[in-house]
Amino acid sequence: MKPTFKLDAHPRRPRPLLSEPPAGYFDKLPTQIMARLPRADARPAVPGWLAWLTPALRTGLASVAVLGGFAASFFLSGPAPEAPVAVASLDAVPRTELVGYLLTSGARVENSDLAVLTAAHPNITKGFLHASEEELVQALDDQPSEDPTYL
């Protein structure tokens, strides 16, 4: 275990004496500092004809130049490449192929999605679902359900 540190137990080193400032240093200091500051009447060097414009106009001119350059580069870059147009509509695909794709592609199709589909088209299952009523009842009974509305 380390002993506790006590500052009083350590002797202080003798400090070297600081030299005195030159005579009149603090009297001359404010004038030296004020001489280094930029003057209010001094204007920054602006080349050529921009010197006649006010700072607000120069800022506006710079903004217009930058935005104009951006707009010009945007319009001169040419039209965006067009995306290929889908030739076949989804309505042209047979429903059996759609259901087969959804069941084999690994897409996340849930029972609620199929319930909405069968509610909209009640006879959709006649084309691909060939099961007896007993097999359907057995399959539905085997599925666990906590929501009593689906029972």
C-alpha cells in the first residue's frame, strides 16, 4: 500500500528571483499595443474595379459567381442516363408464378400478408393449393397462435 502524499512533507525549492521589467515598460505598453492594431480607416487591398464596390456587393457578386458556376456545370454535364423501362407489368405475370416465386425466393412473406391477399381475391388459392379440408384444418391446428382472433 502506498503512503499518502502530503505536500507539507516535501521541502520547497528556492525560486530564482525574477528580473525587474525595464524602466517605463508598463507606461509604454498601451501605446505599443494600440500601434499594432489595424486602423479603422485602413481598407483591405482589393484589386482593380472591385475596390469601388461595397463589401456587401462584393459578397453578393461572389455568391452569384459560385452559384452560377454550379448551375452551369449542372446543365452542361448533360442529361441523366435514363433508367430502363420495365416492359412487362406485374399484372401480366400469372398468379401461380408469383406465389411460387414468393414461396421459393426467401422473401419474408407472413401469414397476415397472405390473409390480406386471400381477402381481396377469395378464389386465388384454387389455382395452386390442392389440399383436402382435413389437411388444411390439421395444418392450421398445428400452428401455434397466441392471438384469439386468428383461431
